[in-house]
Amino acid sequence: MSILAGLVAAFGTVGMVLAGLFAARATRAAADATADATRAAARAQAEPNQRAADLAAFQAIRDDMQGEITETKAELRETKSELRSLRSLVGAFAGYVTDLTTQMRIHRIEPPAPPDRITEYNRTGV
């Protein structure tokens, strides 16, 4: 019986070692699964915070661009006003020069020829 007891003890020892190895492997797999779940939970929890940060950044960019658009519109209105004023001034000056030229001709004084740019404008309107 001692051989049988020795065999049972040997098989028992081998069985215990194998059971220990399987338990260690299962524990390691469980730890990996737990770590993966923890990382996934952290990502899921961080997502709303990241979205809020993105939204705040986009709102800041939008507000900055809106300010620039408002400034550009004001500058455009000012430029249009200046352009109207300059056109009015040029028209008044052209009328004044025409009157002076007419007076010179009435007094038999031939005025000097206008510059080429004025001749071109009178011919094309541009």
C-alpha cells in the first residue's frame, strides 16, 4: 500500500501544482480584464469633460471671430462713407473746374489741356 500511497501523494502534488498554475493564470487574466474595464470607465468618464472643454474652446473661437466680423463690418461702413464723400468731392471739383474753364474761354483764354487720366475718364467713364 505504500506504493499506492506514494502514487496518490505524487498525483496529488502534481494536481495541486497544476491547480495553482491554472489559478494563477486565471487571476492574471482577471487582473487584466479589471484593468481594461477601469481604463474604459476612465475614458467614458473623461468624455463629457473633454466635450465640455472642446465646446468652451469652440465658443471662444466663435466669439473672437464674431468680434472680428463686427469690426470688419464697421470698417466697411466707414470705407463706404468715405468713398461716397470722395466721389462727391471729385464731382464738385469737376464742376468747379468746368466753370473755371468756361470763364477762361469767355475771356478768350485757352485753358491748358487736361491730363491724360482725365481725358481717359471723360472718354470711358472709368
